Amino acid sequence: MNLSPTTPQVIDPKELRPLLHAELDKLSDDYLAPARQLILEIQMQQVLEELDDAADQARAAGRMTPERIAKAIADHRAAHPYRR
């Protein structure tokens, strides 16, 4: 993101949230769908980071082994057979 030196950076989320709401309210209708898409992408990235962290923790705790992964895949395939 390229911020000019004159752009104030608001750090406190309590201050930033209303500013973001105000900016969204000012957008024309044509830009609402792309703005929503950007928000969804940010949310997806957040979920992916959380899943990645959870997977790392599961691996470190020994809960995610090749055997357990293979069994989970086999169980899923047995419960949801694919047509060929």
C-alpha cells in the first residue's frame, strides 16, 4: 500500500472502524461489489492463516500424522463416494 506522507495513519481500531464505515458509505453503488470482494478476500486470508496455525499446532502435538491423514481421507471417501 502506498501512503503519502500527508496521509494520517490511524492505529486505534476504535478510531479506524468508524472511518472505514464512513468511507464505505461514500462509495458509489458501482464500487460496493468490488469493495465487498476485497473484504471477503481479507477475511479468507485471515481464516487461512488461522487454519495454517492450527495445522502447525496439530503437527507439533503429534495429532497430524501421515497415517491419520490417510485414514481421514479414506473415511471421507467411504462416506462420500464419487461417481466415475
